[in-house]
Amino acid sequence: MAGYKILQADQQGIYVLKFIGEIRLNLCSTLDNLVESITQDPQFKTVVIDLTETDIIDSTTLGLLAKIALAAEKQSKFLPTLISTNPDVTRIISSMGFDKIFIIVREPASRIEELEEIPVLKASEQQVRDKVLDAHKVLMGMNSRNREEFKNLVRALECEEPG
């Protein structure tokens, strides 16, 4: 498996996240936990997400990023920032409608320091399924294209619910 890493720094309610490598489903519990802790911080104002070293990003991760963007706008009225220099990643985030909920910067940040690596959390299959479902529902709520794109996946995941 290819490498991956999430780095974080924060100061006075402004969070900086840097995603390195392949950011996929295996990190959904880690990301969801991070999103929850950031959005519950009473000082939270906005977030800058650096994707300049991201090779691959999946739709579950995008749903979690949308979740944090919507929380930032609701809590502080500041649009968060995505930094993406990889044309493939930029194309994906643009096609998902992220230009409506993020400021998208196509130039690398000049200086990001004091980032700490986020430890990866273990999750059960059920926890992962729940986070995938939640992330895709957030994406579907953003626009009709995403709703159409992910409706079958969400329907399938909902049918798998235990009980």
C-alpha cells in the first residue's frame, strides 16, 4: 500500500491540515474524528487544507472535507481554503462543487510549519461503513450532480444497515 500521512497545526481557531500521499477510505475514522474535534472547538474559525502532496483522494474523504467546510461557514462565516497543485485532484474537487464551499488556491503555500502528524485510528467495518455513508450524504447535499452520482452507493449502503 502506498504511504499516507495527515499533518495538523492550529492557532487561534485557524486550522491547517496537510494531506500527503493516498488519502482514502482507510483514513475515514481518523478524518471524521479530526473533523468532530475541530468543529467542536469553540474558537474554530476556518481551516486551510493543503493537498499539494496528495496523490489520490477518494469521495469519502471529499465528503468529510465538505462537512468541515459547511461547519466553518455556519460557525464563523469564513470560507475555508483548499490548496491543490495536482491537476487530477483539482479536477475532482472542482467537479464535486467544492468551489462553492472552499476558496481553491492552485499555488503552493509559501510556508507551513509546526505541523504534527495525526495518528491513524483503527475502526470496525461497521464504523467505516457509517462514515462512508455519512460522507456521501454530505456530498449529495451539495448539488444535484453529486446527488445523482452517489445515490446508488448511498442506497446500497443504507440497505446493508444491520437490524
